[in-house]
Amino acid sequence: MANDPANSTHIRSREASAGRDLVYPPAPVPLVVGVYDNHTHLEISDGITPLSVAEQLDLASSVGVRGVIQVGTDVATSRWSAEMAAREPRMLAAVAIHPNEAPELESAGTLDEGLAVIDELAGRPRVGAIGETGLDFFRTAPEGRAAQFRSFEAHIEIAKRHGLALQIHDRDAHDEVVETLLRVGAPARTVFHCFSGGAELARLCAEQGWYLSFAGPVSFKNAATLREALDVAPRSLLLVETDAPYLTPTPHRGRPNAPYLLPHTLRAMADHLQTDVAVLAAQITSNTELVYGRWDAEPVVLTDTARDPRISPAGGLA
């Protein structure tokens, strides 16, 4: 867990909050059957001793996490995600403008410019999804919602035009997200990232063939509603994610999160469903590859290591 800046490629840091234990948890017991982290933010550093991107991916590999979807939330992080995925075989990228960013860009008159960048990035190799996009009525005031809707619909169109999956951010806006998807037509592969609804929304997603991606909160004691959704969701539509560095699963809730902690969430899901962890992992891995394709479908870029010492001769992050 080196703290050498030369071994770190973060471009942002998680805001500090009082009372958090800022030490990364120990690695869990490795999975027998590997899975993918459907949604993570490796560009954000966290903890007293931040893990570099390479360290996070190496730890993830050591416990059976086969790869990650690295997710952008604005132009800068989306470009970073696409560039990193191009040279890291364990990473695919998702690119988008987060719904909470859209009102500010709209006010500045730069939302269309930002959307044009996302459209360009969507055509790059190893970009597997448009996301995270959607609606967030928790952080955005009513006057900013028109911009969120406009941005969301533009991202849906980009995903369909490029034949990519769509990763949805849905916070306190279940009905409006569903209405928008039904009105404009959802992409063939639509994922509710960090699914936060209950059984009713899960049934609706099942009817439409939309995927439900569960994160650490499904393991929390007070998350009975999420587990009710898990009960009714078809196994063929289940995905799993960390949303790292946020939403660390039990038993390490509140500490820094990373893809290597994904096995805790998967085991919590399997325990609740009373199924074998390996069986559930195999199903989720199959689902994930149906949504995004295989991680080795497009080659990584072989980068000149003399110019960038972080890049290994094989093209991955050293």
C-alpha cells in the first residue's frame, strides 16, 4: 500500500468525514469463481495511505475479482477512464456526465459541449458503457431537474447510437427514471447501478429486462428493502459492484472501499438467497459479459514504458 505519488494515478480525493476509520480493510478470502466489479471509481483516492490504481487491481485479482468497469462522472473523469481502460486489460470504461453535474454545465452554457465529448469517447476502444447518467432528486433542487432530464435523454441516445450498455444513477427518482426510459426507449442493455429500489421496482426491471446491480448496502442490517428486491429479481439480471471508494460492505462499513472487497457483497447476496457463492458468481459473471462483452474482446494499447513508467511492457498498469 505504497504512498508514492509516482505510483498513483488518482485525479481526485474523497472528501474527509468525521469519525471514519481511514485504514483499508484486510483482503477477504478469495472467491473460487471470479466475478467483475460492475461499477467503481478508481480515480478517487481515499484512506490514510491511498492505494494506487495498480495496487487496487492487483488486490482485486488476488481475491477473484476478474475486472472492473471504471466509471466517469464528468468530462475529466470520463476521459481518464477511457484512457486508462485503453491500456489496462482488467478495466473497461464507462463515460458520462453525472446528473448532479448537468445543471451546473447547463447554467454555464457548456452542457452540449460536454455531451459532445462523451459522444466522442463512446466510440473509443474498451469503452463498454455510457454511465453514470440518470436522475438525482436528492442533491439537485427542482430548478436543476430540467437539465438532468435533458442530459439523461442525450446519454440514452448516445448509448443506443454506439450500441453500448447504459449505467443509471437513480436517487430519489425511481418513477421519473422509469418513465423516461419507457418514453424514449431504453438501450438494449440497461443497468440500474447501485440498485436502491424495492421489490416493486425490481419486478418492473424484470419485466423490461433491465439489470439490477447490487452494492455494499445490500449487506447492511437496515437494508431489508434491498434484500426484498433481491428476492424477486431474476438471477439472469443480477450484477454486483462496489461503487468504491464509497458504500463499503459489511463487516467494514465506513472504511475505504475498493474492488478487492467485492467478495463481501457477493457472499452477503448468496447467503440471503441461500445459494452457493460459486453458483451465484458464475451466473453474475455470465450476466456481466452479456452486458459489456468480454474484457479481452479488444486489445490494450502497448504503451512506451520509457515515457510512462506506470505502464508495464504488456500494456497494463505496472
